[in-house]
Amino acid sequence: MLMMKKERKYTCLLILCVVSVGPQLFTSHSLREDHRPLARALYKLDPSWPRKPELFTGDVFAVAVNHNAGVLYVAQRGDNVSKVLVFKTDGEFLWHWNTTTLEMPHGIFLANAASSDPTVWITDVGNGPYGHCIKQYSPSGKLLQVLGTPGQAGSGLEPLLFDQPAEIFVHDSGEIYIVDGDGGMNNRLIKLSNNLEVLWVHGEKGQGLAQFYIPHSVTVDDAHRVWVADRGNKRIQVFNSLTGEWLGTWGSCFTEQAPYSVRLTPDKKVFVVVHLNTNRISLLYAPPVGMISQCKVASVIQLADDVKPHLVDLDLKTGALYVAEINAQQVQKFIPLCLGGNLR
């Protein structure tokens, strides 16, 4: 049964971006001589999205956008709730999946959006007979294939035996990147070919280089760099997507809170990074090719208390940002105002 209209929790602070004034660059943390921030809006909340927020009936964990079709997939958990809700990007509800093949969805990813045959990948962290797997579905919810052995948790010895896999990223080439270990035994980053052959793995738990503690999110940029939200270590680690070579670490932006989700804006200039326990989204400058250096904050989106943002996705056509929020049991849509402009 669908819930009746419920109170929604909106953002509570202004969302700022950088402005270039003469030779000096100001950010949302810079002050004028009169101590007022010098900045302009970067994103604005769309409070009308979706048209029927009462359709969210569970804990919302992840969201994936098909920018070609203008369709959004939302993964949620809970008893007697549809595990996947499907909306248009304008907010109209389309359909839902009430499948028994999903126990506890965690991450969701839309692959092959540019083709006539897109698919939806969902990581399942459940401990029951269908858990510890990554599942591929048709847009209508038909199960196509399963990576891993349902109900069997891995120990790190077999690359395709998972233990609470957190997220999957499928590149346009068909190559697959998996972060495996949302609190389970495994703490791994795995790259598979489009034929599901293991190309390389980083699989050690720890605080050292190329070691992980709860790797939670993964994305790949156009410069063959893999960016991993190493949640337990409060850092983002970067690897060469072709060789698996460790390239660098971002840690200075995460001293107070771990990164939960990492995505790149369509203009390739800004990384969107989620901090769950501080209910905050950081927008970090993407470094130039050949350089990692230290992370630099371009802007911040501060959400209301106890919203608990988890994973995000962006519409690659419009730049709209969609945020899956566990405690608020909702997805919020933010519209870009100055992405694509002069952010450097």
C-alpha cells in the first residue's frame, strides 16, 4: 500500500559556486572585505520533483539516470515495498518493480544508455538466498544475469564471489568496475572485461596505498582514471583504468566525514561527493590530466538534518543532480545553474 503524503526534508543552506574576479579566484569559502561570501548559485532545488513524492515508501538508497530516454530508476529497501521505482526525469511516475530477486539493493547503475538496449545493474547486499550478488535487469525489471553466487558471501579469494558489493560502474566500452565490501569481509576494487574476465584486482584491507576499508562508490573519467570513495579510510583513491596502477589519493577534503558517493558532472570539471553523516554534498574540482594533487572544494550543498544522502547520479544531458536520501525516504532533484561555465 502506498503511503499518504509525507513531510519532505529540503536543503537548508544556499548552494554556492566560484566566481572569478580579476586575477583572484573566490570560492564559497572566500570572503569580501565586508566578510560576505562572494559567490553565485551553482545548483537550485526543484521542490516540485517528483510529482507524487508519496510513492517513495521505503529507505531510498540509490538512483540511476537514463539521459537518452529521460528516465530515472530509484532503488529502495523495506518490507512490502517495490524495490525499484521508475520515473520520468520531469517527475512523472511510470512503473515499479516488485521483484523477489532483490533482497537489499545498495547501488544502481544504468548501462548502455546510448543504445536501444540499456540495462540496469543493481548490487544486492542482502544476507539471504539472493544476496551478495550483482544483478542485471532489463528496463522493465526482467532479470538477465547474476554476477556472484546468490546467498554465498565471498572471502576475497574468488574475484566473482562478493560480500556485500557496494557499487558497479559499467564503462561505455563494456568494461566493468566493482567496489566490493559494504562492511563485509571483502575490501576490493575489481575490473572485468566486457566478457566478465578479471583484468585486475586490488583487494587488501588496510590504510596503505591501494588498500581499502569499505570501498563504497566508483566512477571512471575520460582520462583513464578510476576514482574510488574509500569510505572507511576517509579518502578517495585514484587508479589507472588500463593497468590498475595507483595514481594518488585525495584525503584533505574528508577529515570530518567519509566520502560515500563519487560522480563526475557532464562537463567533466567537477566531482560530486556525498557525505552521509554531515548531510552534505561537496563539489570538487576535477584535476587536469596527468595530475592528482590535492582536492579543492568548488562548492557545497548542505542538506537538512537527518536526511542521510547515500548515492547520487547525474543526468548527462541536462546536468541535473539526483540525490538518494535514506532517512528522508526520498530522491531530491537539483538543477544546475552555472555548471559548464568558467569554473576554473
